[in-house]
Amino acid sequence: MLIRWVLYISEMLVLRKLLVLGGDVCTRGPSLGCRTWYTFSQAGYCSKSEQSPAAGADKVVSYEQLKRMLASHNVQLFDVRNPEEFQAGRIPGSTNIPLDILEEALKLENVVFKKSFNVEKPAVSDDNIVFHCRSGKRSFTALETAITLGYSRARHYGGGYLEWEEKEGLTSPNPQS
């Protein structure tokens, strides 16, 4: 009973924050297979949807957009792959926060986040947050997690490291093709 009460209070605090700041929230959380998303505007309006707010085309960054963001140093790029994958090859300027710890990481205090990952913690209002993984699946899940926590302007690089390797000429040519 105590756990249910704590979860209820915690959900109410999230809803209160969203009513003040605006944003999106899932009633079950993305890791539980979200069924209903509620979007709150700063004016206090609420809309209900069966589709994740992360599914919009405006939430996907293309290779060209990412290159421009990196060139202008206007991106907070988070690689949500496992550390082994990150060590094997990475997009320059990216910070590794594996998907399985992302939610806890985004809840950390600013000082602890910086100590843990050697970069400033993004603000929920930042519009230059980009998640990426190998092919786009985990980064989409990371985006849903971030949106649930109030990072409503975050995006993900849908092509992932596979597209990055290909476009940057980092993959070895296939001798059979």
C-alpha cells in the first residue's frame, strides 16, 4: 500500500510540473509499454493520444542536421549504446549514457551528472539534445524516456551509428557487392 501511495504522489508531482511547464507524460512509462500519452500546454490544456510524442518527424535529426549541429558546437549528443559499442566506434563529441541508466542519469542533480559523465546536465528546456544508438531503436526509446521526464524538445538521430559510419566512409567496403 505504501508503494502505491508513493507512486501516486510521484505521478501527481510530475503532472503538477507539466501543468506549470507544459510537456508530455505517459501514464505507464515508456519502459512499461506506454498506452496513453497526455500532453499539457503551459496554458493548462490537456490532450490525450495513443501515439508517443516522440513519433513526430520533428523529433528526428537527419545526418545533415547532425553534421551542422556538430560543426556549430550546438548539440548535446548522447550515445545510448552499451560502453563496449561506444568504445568500438563513436560519433565525435558524443557522451555515452547507456539506455539502461538513462532515466536515472537524467534525474541526477547537475553536479552529480557532471561528475558522472564529464558534461553539463541538459536543461529540460534545451532544444539541442540528441540521442543516438546503433540503428535508431534504442535512441527512440531514450527519446520517449526523456520526454516523459520533461525534456519535450529533445530529438534523436534516427540513422544511428550505422548511417554515420556509412556517410563518413568509416565502414569497409563489402567485397561481394
